[in-house]
Amino acid sequence: MPRKDQQTLFESEEISNKTVPLAEKLRPNSLEELRGQAKLIADNSLLHQMIASGDYHSFILWGPPGTGKTTIARIIEKVSGYHFITFSAVLSSINDVKGVMKDADYMHRTQNTRSILFIDEIHRFNKSQQDAFLPYVESGAVILIGATTENPSFEVIPALLSRCHVFVLEHLQEEDLKAILEKGFAELKLEADADIIGWMAQNSGGDARRALNELELIQSYLLQNPHPPVAELAKTLAKKTMFYDKNREEHYNIISALHKSLRGSDPQAALYWLARMLEAGEDPRYLVRRLIRFASEDIGLADPNALVQAIAAKDALLFIGMPEASNALAQLVVYLATAPKSNSLYTAYKAAAVDAGKTSHYGVPLHIRNAPTKLMKELDYGKDYHYDHDAENSYHYQNYFPEKMKEKTYYTPGQFGFEKEIQKRIEWWKKLRNKQSE
């Protein structure tokens, strides 16, 4: 039996309808009522077939808040007929996990009864807690259903993830949210207002729970003012919280979008993603570090001034701080987006680094070794070195690679920007080298 702190999703006690949140009252009771996840629950989908046949296998529901993860678990509890156990990853300890797993294992061995274990916010369980599930999932004693807002690739241990199918839920579209809000207005006996419903759907971030919670929050206001201007309602609800997580997947998704917009020479999109991060409270020092990296990785010598601009933006940020430095960062983003692009330096260094790792035991050629002492000179350090400034055109060909290594070409200039000038210089030196060889 479930422990007292591991209740099933449906409590046996009657709860006053007045104390149940609106989002809970309107929670769908079947897949047909679930909105916004048409592909996931289509008749030919794996999830739909699993529920229809009653042949369950472990899986993880991954998606943003308010998109139906817990609802799907509740529907499965209602229709499956399995012994159903719920964990809150926030409240449960490792002892709770082990205790319930042993109970489930006992039922499996003595009664041939499998249990479905639903873990809400599974990403909050640490590795030792997740490890505790493995033997019971492998033995078939439990069927694991996990729900998470975070990327399972990062938050679920590989051994457990390999035993679970991952179902991805998407943000709800505005049309779905409008339909849900219309039900909310009816439930609260409010006069429906298309403008208000449309505005709330647009500003709920694809989160049905958020939309209904906000509707419930302004219920008293709408009873007195059934059709207020949207601008006035916006003031009542105050500023909308931006959807952003500085430590998890969305953080990396958005910085990736910024980086790729810059690489794709789209200053408009780059400004948008910059604003998304800054306005959500991202550390601007993190952003400027990534932009400095971009200046060398994706522009490099096609425009050497890109790195100068990036360092200047860093100095501006450290000198005047935020929010004033937002303009300097915006200036840098536009400059980087519109600069000629080249990854020649990036690929050149990667290739050189590979060779460096393979040949680090090769010594420096004697003729280019430093010879500050008499002994070193007697050992031929620096012997036959040619001082380029004394040569014609200030150039004298010499081999600068280790003697056991063939000369290689790592850096090949790109065809845009300043690298065209660099290519001319390299070709000129090559001619001098060939002339010297003749």
C-alpha cells in the first residue's frame, strides 16, 4: 500500500469544491478532453495505443509547465487498473523511495501484480535516488512514469533513461488556451470577453495552468468590471514574468539561438534573442563572454575589429553596469551580425591542437631554440638561424616545425573581409620562398 506521504493522485476524502483551484476543477478526465497535444495522443500514437491496450512500458513525459503531464498520469491512473503510486521528487527522501520499491517488489513476487510509479518532477531526484528505481524497473515490478520540465538527457541518469521512452509535450497554442479559458469563464460564471480571452491566451506562455490561475486571480475584478480595456487589465495583473531558466535547457537553447542568428548575419533576430536573455535577468557578463568568443570563432580575421568591439563592450559593461550597458551589448550584437564571417581561425586551431597532442614529444629545432648561455651555444642552440630583418624584403625562409614533422598548412584565409588581404600576404611570402629555393 502507498505510504501516507505517497498518496495516489485521487484522494478518497471529499474536498470542498470552493477550495479546489480552477485549474484542478477543469483538469481533463480523458485523452479526448486533453488539448494542445494532438500528435502525442493521436489514435495511432504510441501513448494512445499503450493506454488503449493497457500494455504499459516505462516512459517520461517531458514538457513545459501546464501542458498536461500530470493530467496524462491521472488519466492512466483512472483507466489502467494498476496499483498506482505517486512520488513528489520535492518532498520524498531516498528512504521513501526504497520503502515503496520494496513494497512494489513484494507485490510483484507474491501476487504477480505490477505497480505504476508516477514521479512528478523527476529531475529533482538526485542520482542515488534515481539509481534506486533501476532494479525494480528492470525486474518489471514497477512501470515508471516520470514527468519533467527539464531535458531528460541532462537530468535523468543514462541507465534509467535508456529504459524509458520519452514523450515530448509542447507549449499550448493560443487557440487551445482560448478554449480552456472559455471553460474557465463559464465555470466562474463570468461574462466571456473575446478580447480579454485572446489577450490572456497570448500572454500565458503556452501554460494552461498559468492562464487559469490568472483568471481565478482576477475573478472578483471581472465580476465588477465584466469588459475592462485590456490595458487596464494588464495593469491589474502587473508585468508578465518572462519564461527563462538561467541554469537549465532553455538557457542553452536561447544562447544557441543568439549565436546562430549572429552566424547567420541576422541582426534583427540577434537583437531579439539578446533582449530575451537580458530582460529575463541573464548575467550580462556571461553574454559578453560568449560574444567575445564569437568574435574570434565565427569572424576572426575576416574583420579583426570584431574582437576589439567585443572587448570594448566588455569594458563598457564593467564600467557603467546594467541597464545602461544594454546599448553597448546591442551595438556589439549588430556589429557581429553584420561583419563578414569566417571560421578559418577556429578550424585552424582545432587541427593544430590535434597535431600538438600527437607530437608533443618532438623537440624544438636547434636553429630556433633560445641560446642565452655559452653551454647552449656550444650545443648548437640557435645555430644557422637567419634574422629576418637582415634579409631582403625582411623575409628568409626557414623550417619552424619540429624536424620529425612535415610542414603543414592549418590556416587558410577565407574569401571575405580582411582575410582577402591576408591571402595576398601569404601568396607574396610563398613567392619569396620559392625564389629563395631556386
